[in-house]
Amino acid sequence: MRFTKMHGAGNDYVYVDCFHETLPLPPDELAINISRPHYGIGSDGLILIEPCEGADARMRIFNKDGSEGEMCGNGIRCVAKYLYDSGIAPRERMDIMTGNGIRRVWVNVEGGKAVSARVDMGEPRFEPEKIPVRGATNRIELDLPGRTLGFFCLNTGNPHAVTFDCLPEGDEFALLGRSAETHDAFPEDANISFARVMDREHITARIWERGSGPTLACGSGATATMVAARFLGLVGDRAYVSLPGGQLLIEYDAKTNHAFMTGNCVEVFTGNWEKQ
């Protein structure tokens, strides 16, 4: 099976062109095997690029634990790059189906290759039942090991919970992230963003991804972080979110309630995967 390894802001996945390739294993098993470092390729998960009626392609994302996600902001930029560079969809504007509906993507081309992309991340959802989060409001407090933190919850293609109460490192980040991800408040678990607003246009964040743990970047998480900060009055309608793997520009259009994300998309290498 041919594959391409790509990353957006350091958030790396193994991509399989299902227009031309057949999977050697069920996708959940393949994701687990292929994502392992040393024994596999090593990645944050597996993304399948499939034919789709009514769109240029369908993106299916599987986390490194084999669970299927709904949307990946960094991943969809790389899918758009693959579609453009491979000639499957040689257009600078394309529509890609995700587990959370169609997303429009505009690629920036240099030297005949897509190098970055802007994604319409859709409408953030704030209703507790649509995130989902248990309770009457999307603003909650969680009792976590050693501290209680306040979270602003929303869905930006995946369920997210954002806190500006702390920006932990190392073991504390892992402990708080893991505990919050699987907290009873989240019936489908959640991605957890720990963030600090630096000024009106800059946010620093670390994100614990549902099903994958710590990653260098999370596009839907960066979007959720900026939108949460905007609704709390901490930033305006445009801000850069700095993550360990790089920086993403997030813009919010209040008239349409749509968020937009811009960032790089980079091919790392291609290869053949032999069934393990």
C-alpha cells in the first residue's frame, strides 16, 4: 500500500489515496499499527482520502488509538495539498467531505505545489447538547487532579473544551489533559486546550487531543481556542494561535458565525507499507 506522510504545523498523519489504493487492514487496525513509532511509521494517526459524490474527496481520520474522528483542521489542509499536487483536483478552491460535513478549502500554490491552505472550519456550535457536554451551559468547571479549572466548551468539528486558567507543561499537562479528556462531563470525550492570551492578536496553546494525546498542533483545537477567547472578550476577530509545532491564523466572521484557519501543509515522504 502506497502512503504519503504529511504534516500541518507539526501535526503529522499517514495519508492513503483510496482513489488508487486498497487498505491491507481495517482502518482502525491500520491506524494503530501504522501510527506506532519504531514498529510502524510513527504519526498522530491515519487519514484516508476517498472518492465522494458531491465533493472533490472525502477525508476520514483515525486517531492513533484506532478511534475515528470527525474533523482535523491540519489534516484537511494536507488532503487539499494531496488533491492538488496529485492532479485529482487541480483547483485552488475545493470542497472536501468530513465527518462533520463539507468544508471548503483554498490552497496557496508556489512552484506548482500547494504550500498552505485556508479552510472554512464551519460554524462553531455552543449548545451543550451539540458539543456535547453535560449541563445547562457550555461554561463549566472541572475538578481535576490538584486543581479546579474553568472551561469554555464548543464544537468546531470536534468537541473541545478550552481553559485560560493555566498552561501546564510536562507531567502536569499529561495528567490534566488525560483526566479532562475522559471526564464524565463529556459523553463523547473531548479535546482539551490549555491556553494563555499574550495580547489581542496572539494566543499560546497546548492541546491534548481526544484519542491521540499530546500533538504538536490541532487545527480544530486552535480554532476552538481562538473562538473561545473571542467570545470571552480576550481577542478580536483575528488572532494567531502558537502551538508547539507552529502558528495558525484563525479568523472569525461574526456575520456568518464561520471560523477560518490558515496554515502550512508539508509533504514529508512517501513509501510502501507492508502488512504487519
